[in-house]
Amino acid sequence: MTTRRIFLRNSALAMVGAGTAPLWLQSALYAADAPSPRKRVLVAIFQRGAADGLNIVVPHAEERYYAMRPTIAVPRPGTAPREDAAIDLDGFFGLHPALAPLKPFWDDGHLAIVHAAGSPDPTRSHFDAQDFMESGTPGLKATGDGWMNRALPHEDGRVSPVRAVSLGATLPRSMRGANPAVAVQNLSDFQVRNAAASGAFEALYSDSKDPLLHATGRETFEAVALLQSIQKQRYEPAAGANYPKGRFGDCLRQIAQLIKADVGVEMAFADIGGWDHHVNEVGARASQGQLANRLTDFGQALAAFWLDLGDRMRDVALVTMSEFGRTAAENGDRGTDHGHANCMFVIGGGVRGGKVYGKWPGLEREQLYEARDLSLTTDFRDVLGELVTGQSGNQDLSKVFPGYAPKPRNLLA
């Protein structure tokens, strides 16, 4: 029943987003609820493709890093022009130069980094690793729902139809489950148009013998009405925030718009692909090439999101993750291959930032995972578990991450 309900709800919303909704949906478009109370929000960003954590947060004081990456390592601070050298954080680690827009958040104590973090499962399959991380159950393929859906706390009474929202064409694995969640490709395109073929859908959802269809229809109407009401309001990012052009910047801009609209968003999700750099990861200089280009977009979008939300970031925690890291050593094509541990960012007004969390395992051969990859010292569920408790108030992490007891890292103030 739960699976059928999820299927019906998502199908209905997809139908609306495609502009083939039945005529009777129009009556719901002007019934949006009054603004919801200001809520804490957890935003999850998935870097699909296995980002290279060692070139994102550079262990520039580690000699082995430079020995293993003779042509693609990011230069130490002060040993190259500023635009090509790592941005020192604490004397040991540094940010990739393309992430310069994030340095002020570090300096102000609002950016925390967790290094040598990730999933303990040994797979190097993109599909399996993403599935395990989004389900929150590494190694278990039978889990039917996602960690974000399970993390939504039980609410008595009416809840916002957009309490969990993903920017994208389909609902991500993280958000699938029994609790209502909405996938929106683009707020400006989310509209209802008359369609000749809508009669079949109208008959389906008006079937008085099926209460499940009625419940699905109600959730759909409410989400559509709320999103339509937001769409009618022209949105201009605050404080001169300049989101980069492209899908990821658009996603973060729309998440910011939803948060500021006070429509009851509690969790939001977006992803950004293009991190699988087996060949020519770095150009002639560290500021050039595939990784630098991807990080430029990534860093500028995150910085614009912070600036746009302003004091609302007191209520928001944003976390980034990728399915696994890359090999510690470069390959023969000036790239890196599928690895193990990675780094995670946590950004927010209530974050204890300005610190790299997690035990650094080292890069000597005997310290590497299977003698080739960065070893894992922090389970990603430790990070997510603390954020779930701090942002949503959900204390029952045994249901969010079954079979695992997250260990808090004191990331939140």
C-alpha cells in the first residue's frame, strides 16, 4: 500500500509538472495555505561521480600527497600564484583555489570540513555506492526508502505538502518513502495546462471506492497550489547574490526561494554531477581543467546561496557528500580512479566551523585502504545523524539509520 501510494503521488506530480493535469486541478491552485512557521532546514547536496576529496581539501603538509600526484597535485600555499595554490586553512589542509568563495565562511566559523569520511562499504560501483549512501544502509540493497524520508519527524495534524522537496526531474533515492516528498524540475515550469487527455486521470482520482487515490490527489493538489502561489511571486536573490548559470546554481536559487517563502520546507535536496575524472582531471595549472571548472560552479553556487539567505542561514544546515573518493595516487592519464574515503562540507549559521573534523589516517602505503585509497575514519552517518537531530529534532536515529548508532562529532553549536 505504501509503495502504491508513493507511486501514485509521484506520478500525479510528474503529470502536473509536464502540464497534462486534469481540469479539476485548477480549482486547487488558489487554495495555498497561509505561511508556515519558520522552520529549521536541512539541505543535502550530492556530488555524483565520486569527487576527488584529496584535491578539494588538500593535505598540503603531507609529503606523500605530492609524491603520489606529481602532475595533478594542488601546489602548497605560497609556492605558486595565488590563483593556482591551495588556500591554507590550518597549516595542514587547504582548499582548492577554485573554492576561494567559501573561505570567508571558514574564517567566520560557519564552514566545517570532515575529511576521510564516507561509506564503509568497499564497493567502487557508482550505482551501488550512491544507492547505499542515499538509503543510509551501506551494503544493504533491500532497503526500500531513503534516509531523508525516514528522518522526517512525525507531525500531528496538517503538514506542509512541500516539507521535503528535491530540485530535479525525479525524486532522489534519499527522499523516497512513506512521507510525502516532491520533486520539482523547475519552479517556473511547474504549471497546470488544459489537456484533452486529462479525462482519464480525472476518472482515476475521483474514484470514490479508493481512499488511497483520494489521499494521493489531496497531497498533489496541495503541493501544486503551494508551488503555484510561489511561482506568481517574482524572485530576486538578496544582497546581490549571483548564482552561476547552469543547473546547480538554479537548483540552489530555487531552494533559497522556497525557504524564504515560509511554506514549511524542512528538507531539500539537489545534486551536481561531473566528478568522475579518470583522464586529465587537472589542466596545465591547478586553476584550469575539469576539476577546477566543476569546483568553480560548486563554490560560487554555495556562496550565493549563503548570501541570498542572509540571516535565514541561522536555521539552515547544508551538507555535501559524494559516493566515494578517488585513488590517492594519480593514474597514467593525469586522472584518478575510484577510491574510498572522501571529504564532506557542513555549512550553516549554527555550525561549529573553522575546523577540519575527523582523524587524518595518513597517506603512507600501510595507512591507505587496500594500499591505494584514503582510509575511512568517519562514517557519513555520524555526520548526517547529528544534522538530523539538530535540524529536525528527530532523536530516533535507529529508524533513520537502521543497524547503526551514529556518533556525534559536535559539528553543531
